[in-house]
Amino acid sequence: MAVGGVGSSLLLMSGVVVTVGLCRRLARRRLRSRPLLFAFLVEMFSTFQICACTNELSLLGNVEPKPHTALTLTYGFTVLHGLTLAGSACNPCGTLQPMWAGGTSLRMGGIKIAAQFVAAVLARVFMHFIWGLEMTEPHLGALSQGCSSPMQTTEMQAFCIELLFSVVFQLAVLRAEGVNPKYRVHLIALLITMLVYAG
């Protein structure tokens, strides 16, 4: 893949991050008096950013030099997401944990989980639309590739790897709660990058 292809993907992801940042700021200003709608929209915008960028990053997995470019981008965008999406869980596990601990009500947790699923669907539709335009090299044939497994393994092995890494990740996140927030973002980004590489 040419450098121009990587540049266009980075530009697209940067555009998503900036747009989501503006939407979150607008929601914060206009909807503070309506906490349920505010929580839904902020969680939806945040999850949309994660899902859209992850879809685009998946296209950059074969960029030379492998795997250095993909791992560097994974680390960089994880740090970026951690810094720009403070206060959002962006996944159901991250929402269920405070619910079980009693820190979040069942109603608020349900609203956030619903927002996450809505955002995941919207991000998929948005990325398929962008990829369908085939304006840049990474997007050529992206839709025809479908959901392929870069690990080239069985579904059971992939499930076991995902389960193991999810447990390791959740335990590490719980342990990192006492770390200074400016260092925690880098610690979690490093952990995610290491898990991606190990996977």
C-alpha cells in the first residue's frame, strides 16, 4: 500500500475524531439539563469514533513494514481515543462493570449499552459507505474482502484467544485505576498494542 493510501486513511480517521469531538462538545453545552439524552449521545458519539477508526485501522494491517506500522497506529490511536473520549466506556463490559459495583443505575447502564450498539451499527454503515466510494487505495475492494480473519485460525481458537485477552485486559484495567490518568492512557495503549501483537 502506498504512503498516499495510509495518509488518506489517517486523514479520514482524524476527521472522525475531530467531528466526534465537536459533537461531544455541542452535546455537553446543549443537553446538560437532560442527563439521559446527554449520556446516550455522548456514549454513541464516543463508540462511533472507536468503531469507525478500528474498521479503518483493520485495512492498514498489511502496510509495510509489517507489523510495525499497524502496531504504531494501534498504539497512537489508542492513546488518542483515551485522551479524547474521557468518561465514556465505549463497550458493554466497561458499562456493566460499574453497574455491578453499584456505581451506575440499571437505567443509565441500559441507555449506554443501547447507545453503544446503535453507534456500532452506524459506524459500520458509515464505513461501508466510505469504502464503497473507493476513492483511495485502501478502500479498493474493502467491501469484497468482507470480515476475514487476519490470524487465519479456527473460530474456536480465535474465541479462546479473545476470551483470554479480554480477561487479561479487564484485570489490567482494574489494576491501573490507581495510576495517574496521564500515565494510565499510555499504559492501557501499550497493553492493547501488546495484546494485538501477541494475538
